[in-house]
Amino acid sequence: MSNGNDWFEVIKQKEYLYIIRERLDEIDPRFLTTYTNLYLILGPDKALLIDTGSGLFPLKPTVDKLIEKRELLVINTHSHFDHRGSNDEFETIFIHENEVKNASMPFDISILKDSSKKIVNRYSNKKFIYQPSITVEPLKDGDRFDLGDISVEIIHTPGHSIGSISLLTSKGELFTGDTAHYGTMYLPKKKEFPMILNSISRLKDLFDVNIAQEIYPSHEQFAVGRELLDNLYDGINNIENIWDSKERYKFLRAWILEDDNFKYII
């Protein structure tokens, strides 16, 4: 595991877009996910950070180097542990109104106590508790942030969680959070599948009218095309075809099953 100085992999994707990547599998391989992708969008005067990661090492120094003198806005796509871990390094966090309460309270991460010794030592310094940001501001569908020559719109895409959001830039980048990514997809209960299918349909519609151009998920591959949404929609919609292959995944107390494109945790 990294000593902290090189924990984050920083990738300059475009002049105004950076990916700040960390290894979730090194924190705990039981989540069956290799990478977590944080995104930093730079406007002339303001910058926007999408998610704050696992909190294993300080994130703000890395962000500060990239934004220079810009004002920083910080948004959580949702309130799960691997997306909010460094919230307390930033004075204000924005999150969907459905998850403001959760993001405003300390968060227990004792599930990680069975991870590797190096990981446990790092999190024991936090007493296995994430502290919240000082201020947590609510977001709703359609909210927009102007960074100067680029704007970012909030799209409520519930399913993975009740307050999950995606973000669409005026230049066509679609940040899908955990609503859609390759690898291991964490889904709601089967009775709530219509909710996530509706969210994915909304995102597909953005490609149909050529508003969205490429997808930047919060895990695994980034800068992928709309086929991610097509494959995921079809996979969830036809999950009954593979339902008999499901197995119990004790760590997460969930079902696990897979098709050609995804693992599903339900």
C-alpha cells in the first residue's frame, strides 16, 4: 500500500478535467471493486470536485495543487463510505436533499476493521468514524453550477441509493456516480429495479438528443460510451434469466450474480 504521498493517481484527462483515482481493492478487496474515480472540473474562477473518496489519506492537498486560486465547490454523488471519506477536509459539501441528514452525521466505518493491518492502522486514527463537513447543503434535480465557461447540471438518478445523482457538463461529460459503471454494480432490492431502470433511461435520453457525449463513472473504466447504459439497462431488465445462478455473499449480506458485462450485488 502507498505511504500516502502517491496514494492518489492524478490523471489529466482534458485541460479542464482531472481524474483523481484511488485503489478501493487495497482498502478492502471484499467490495469487489478495483478503482474509485474522483473528478475535478476546472473553470476560470471556480472548480468542482465530485466526491471525496475513502478518507484513507488527506485529499485536500492534492486538490489544492490542481485548483490553484480557484474557489472550490464539493459535491457528493451519494453518501456511501467510499464517496464521502474526506468530507471533513472541506468546509461545505453539497449532496442530494434525500441524503443531507446522513451526510451531516458521523459515519461508522467499522466494517473495515477486518481489512489489512495497514488499512486498519490508518482508520483506527479516525476511530473508524468519518466526521462530516461543517456545512452540508442540499441539492435537487435540475440545480446548476456555473464555473465560468462551463456549467454543471444535477440529475437525480436514484436506485443505487435514494439520493444518488449524476452530473452533466455543458461540454457533454456525464458523471454517473454509482448509477452506472462497469465491474460490480450494487443494485437495490428487486422491487426497486423500476427506480434504477428509470434513472438509467433518463441518462440514455441525454445521448439520444446528443447532449451527453461520454461517461465518467465513479468506479473502474472512465470515458466510456452510451453502450454502458444500454448494457446495464438490458442486464438489469433481464436479470430473471440468470436469477437461479445467484449465490449468497456473506460479507455484504446480499445476493451476487453475473452476466457477460457485470457482477450484480443485490
